Amino acid sequence: MLIRIIDNGMGIKKESHGEVFEMFRTGRGDPGTGLGLAVSRRIVENHSGKITVESEENDGTIFTVKRPARHQESGTGDVNKTK
């Protein structure tokens, strides 16, 4: 599964890419807790996925979430049930 979140905002400096997923980091002095991306990464990784950032300053940002596709065996009549 692949999800991309794209914006055309101010972008993120390359040297800051490694920090965006750290707890209590906020950008541009915005008021906030700095937890959003840290929590997002934890959720994605807890589901065997990975979240990455691509950004150029003044050229927007793309966050990409990748997660392996797998069928669930739920026993509830799931049409994707594997045998």
C-alpha cells in the first residue's frame, strides 16, 4: 500500500529532513506540540510500514507512507480471506 500526502507550501530545508519525525520538533515557530509527525511515524512503523519525507525549500513537501499489503484472516466473511 502506498499513500502520498503532498502540499505546495514552504517546504522543508534538506538539513531538517532528519529531524521532522522527532518528538517536540515544530517548524517555522508555529505553535504546536511537535508530536504529529512523531506519532504518525510510530503508528506507521507499528503496522510494518515506513514513512518518508521529500521536500525542497520553497517547493512543497511529499510524505510517503509505504506498508506491505497482506490479507487478513478474520473469520467474518472477509472477501480477502486467504486459505
